[in-house]
Amino acid sequence: MSEATFNFFIHNSKIYNVSEFDKIYIEINPSIYEVIRIINKIPIFLEDHYERLKNSAQIIGFNLDEKNISLEHIKENITKMIKLNDIEEYNIKIVLNNLKSSLNEYYFFIKSSYPDEQTYKKGVKTCLFKAVRENPNAKVINAYLRNKINNILSTKNYYEAILVNEDNEITEGSRSNIFFIKNNSLYTAHISKVLPGITRQKILYICNQNNISVYETSIYTDDINSFDAAFISGTSPKVLPIAKIDNFDFNIQNPLLLRIMKLYDDEIKNYILKQKQVQ
């Protein structure tokens, strides 16, 4: 079943019908990627996604820069995809592989779902899952781990799996970052042990701008019941309250949590406004 949705996708600057996707798309190991949310036809925080794409490439030994794939080139392809598929809000995926030979680049829309208002109010159920991602700082496709976790999420009706390493440290979600709240401060795993999520970066920036204390530190599974609240962050969920991790309950109405949710939504609105002004 094709991962691409809607009508068209782009491969190496050529436009194809989605019906040809499975025939053309080749997932060569390693494949680096980004998933970018489109809102009001604007690719949100595109510049940050481009920087992370370059970082992922560098981690696996490839120099990605303005000479081979520029920010403007990526922006043009995304804009073309938005127009071709007549998209207002959805997630677009960029995949790069065959990095050291004849570079392959793909742009395609993927099935996207976002939490509704009730989900933000009630929070989500999550579970702990023992797993360590190789090269956590690089956004590299790992189909085996993704499929294994997806199976657990669907059969157990969890929204997300929270990864735990061999030292029983909580690192990140399988497709998100995770934060905990205690005594009006945020706690999250150190950047060296997680994917540097774009939403995560924006939260750290927002907290710095608003004098909210953030501690990047080791968080162990035995520490879970000491926290007041928790949330995951990511492209699709934005800032999403956690109601449960396994059998541990959290306060989904924590004032700091609600404040960060609003501040992040405001950050997106301001970004869209600025992009509209320069169009």
C-alpha cells in the first residue's frame, strides 16, 4: 500500500501521479527524511526543518548544503506540491537517499491526522517501550522499529509509545519528544539522547523567552510518579497533554502545561503571519 496520498508526488524534480509511487519510490538504507506540517498553505518552520535535514545528513557522513539541495529548492518543491494537490493543511514528507552517489529526493503527502479539541482537553494514553534508536540525533527511517511500535499502539489503543533505554532512562516518544512538569519547571531528556524535534526546539525557545525553567536531565522510569504533568510534542500533535503513562496518571489541567500549549499555538500563528507578509 502506497505511503503517498492525494494525486501527485515529486521525484528528482519530476512530477508523477501517486499511482506510480510504489514503482518509483526506493527506500535505500540510510534514508533521511523530514515531515513538515502545512497550515494555510505555509510549510511551518521550514527553515528549522532544513537545518535538521542537513544535520541528519552530516551525522551519517554526507555534506548537504546550498550547493546540492538549497532551502529555496526545497521550498519551491513544497510550494509546487501544495498547488498540484490543492492542499490547505496536511503533512508533507521529504525523503533523501542514495546520498553519496546519485542523490534521490522525494516529496509526497502522507496520511495525516491531528488531535481534536476533546483529545487536547482529555489528554492521551501512552505506554513505556524498551527501545533505543541508532543515531538518535539523525532523522533516519527505521521501518522495523516503526512497524513494531505501530502494532502495539493499534492493538493496545495507545496514542504513543515512550521509549526507554537500557539504563531505564525515558528518552523520547517513538514519533515525538516528551516533557515532564514539576514545581512549575519543565524536565526533558538531554539533547544527545533524542531527536532534536522542531517542536521541542520551539518549546525550549518559548520557555527561555518567558522565564520558564527547563532542565535537560536523565529521567528514569522510577521517577515518573514524582511529576505533576507530562506532554508530548511533535509536528502533528503540537503540545499534547499526557493523561496516562501505563498506570501512572497526570494532571492534564496543569497551569504551566496549558500556558505552554497557548504559547506554542501563538508561535505558529506569528510564523504564518510573517510568511504571508513576504509572499
